[in-house]
Amino acid sequence: MERPGRWDSAFDPDMTEANLAMLMERPEISTIDALRFPRSVPLEGIIKNDCRLVKFKPGEIIIREGDYGNSAFLVISGKATVVIKPSLPSHLLGRSNTKKKTFWKVLSQLWSNSNIPEGRNTDLYIDKSTGLQKDDKTEHASLFNARDHQQIFKEPLQNISDIKEVPALKDIYDVVEFKSGKIFGEIAALGRVQRTSTIFAKTETVLLEIRWQGLRDIRKYDDGWRHIIDESYRNNVLKGHLREHPIFRELDEDALQQVANNTLFETYGSFEWYLTYSKSSDNLNKDENDVVVKQGDYADGLLLIAGGFGGVTMKVGSGERTLTYLRQGDYFGLDELYTSWKNDQETPLETSLTTLGYIHVLRVSTDILSELVFPSMTEPKSRLSDAADRPLANDALLEWAVENHFINGTQAMLINLDKCVR
């Protein structure tokens, strides 16, 4: 029977049968209906191959604000503290404050850089006995190891090595305590976005770390975990995403809360796009992409892209032409919804939205837009369908960028292969 390829390299090669049995008896896992999982991806297989137990000492950092995460955590024992606001000083998190170079400093690098070629020994990163990265075996960064760590605590610390529980932080810090059974880090793991807060171990803490593929499968087949994750997104992230969007930026807190209450979080497509892409001889097969909404249908809400990528297509003869691609922060359906509201007559969608791998969308109710947004909004100056006016010859560059995954990047770097060689 075919099983996930990632299980060929278990997240924790040292997972014992005793630990596996203990985890399967935990209430957070034992209440999951294992019969809903396919035989190729059983629940026990996910716990055994996609999870690992991690121990943290008091003060050690579990998650750093701003980092990108590929896993979520379940508290097995102990306590963890999340710093909501303000953020902890950068140097306590192991970061240095970087200053932007002036034009002249950048130019001076042409004659001031070292003539010694840069190099690194990659053997230092791998444990040859296990084949694993050594990061998995090193001690975690700790608040107590940073300089000036005393500045964040109410009282001066004595005998740091004997601390069993991290003392209270100063009153300026808004913190929340996580205890046994709490799940955290799931939104950043599934959305592949930055961590929004720093979390450290308050006491000696044991966590179950779940890599994102396992978390995705549990959420897919278990209603309880899906509800927990979706509610966490609604309570902790949704309003922030809405507030950052230009359409809702002028709304007050009460109006923004009404929008949040009338917004659904939906996921379409497959998280394994990068894998099927790399294995496919045809690179990208558009026929395999899921259709989120189809041209000619009537929109039942504004779609805000919260993660992943989507393609905007239009019918051309018997085929589909790709007009553009949407990513986090973009939206779909605004043109038609605004026209429908203005003319008091439903307007069909001029384009279709398909997934490019997976896509997270926020579906905002049409009624709430008509009540709170459209009355004070100016008519959009351009429409997604306007992209159909460009020459067909220009589509080749867009398709090339997608097929080579360049749309995933946010910056570009040019390398002179004549001078920079391995």
C-alpha cells in the first residue's frame, strides 16, 4: 500500500513504542476518530512519523516572532508563555539590529571587500551517525543567555542555573500562559507565514511538535481539530488580516468586528503542489487545479487571498486563458460585487479563480459589504478582466514565471556564473 513519501524519513527516528502509546492515549488524540483517516495515511502513522517530543528548559525560546515555521506544537506537560505585546528586544531573541547601507557604502564594497573567497564546511551541519541536522540535537536559545536579559523582568534574577520557573516579566508586557493540552503555532505552520509572537518555556516543558503535513492531514479528517484551528485563526489572526487590507482600513473596530463575524475561512487545492510539480514531466497541469469559482456564476462573497496562489482565467473558445495570478493580500470578485450593488442587479463573474497548488481564502459576506463598505467606497478604476486586453504573446513570460515557481519569491538576486562557482 502506498504511503506518504515523507514517512521514509520520520520526524523523530527515535520515537519509541512506549511514547507512541502514551501519545495515542492523550485526550487530544484519543478523541480523534481514526476510522475517518484513509488506510494510506492512518492516524497512528501520522503520530509516529510526523511528530516528535521536544523538551525545553525554563527560559528557552520555543518560537521567535518573525521566524517562518513548518510545525505546530501541543503542550504535553509544563507551561509556556507567549509574549503578545510589545515584542521582546531583538537582542534577546538572538537578532542584531541591521542598518541600511548608504549608496556610497554599497559602492565602496567594490574595492573594500576581502579578496579571500567565502566558503563553508557543510559537514558541520550534519550528524554523520544519523544523517540529521545537528540543529535537532543542540540546546535551544534561552532568554537567560542574552546580554541585558535582566531588563525584561520585574525583579533581578539570582542563580539562573537553579531557576525552576521563569519569573514574571515587567508589567509593560502582555503575556498569556499555555498549559497542558494547548495547541499553538498551527496558523504559521499551515499558512507558511511568519510567527506573530515569541513563546518561551516558563517551566521545564515537554511539547509534541507536529510538522505541517501531519497537521494538515489531521485537520482534513477530524472535525474537532479543524474547528480548533479555524477558531484560532478567527480569534487571533483574522481581524489583523482584515485591518491591513485597503478595503477595510477605514472601518472602526465595531464595523471591523462585524466583518470578521461574517467572514468564512476556506481552503482549496493541494498543499503538495511543489511535489507534484517536481515529479511531473509536463511541469504544470492546469486541468488538475481546483476551480474555486467559475466564470458566469454569481459571486456570493468577496474572496480575499490569505495564503497560497490562485490563477485568474477567462474562456477563450474551448480553452482557458490565464490572465494573472493572485497571492496573499489580493482579492477576487470585487468588480462584479460592486457593480451589482451599484446597479441593483446581479452581475455574473467575468473570470474564473483556480488554485495553483493550495489557496486559503477569506469569504466576506456580500450583505456586510453592501452595508459597511460599498456606500463609502469609490468605484474600482480597473478590473481583473482588463488583463485580457494585453497581447497573447505576452502570456508566455507569465507562464514561464509560474512553471519555474518564480512567483513564490519576493526578491531577485543576479549571480555571475563566470565568477561565482561552487
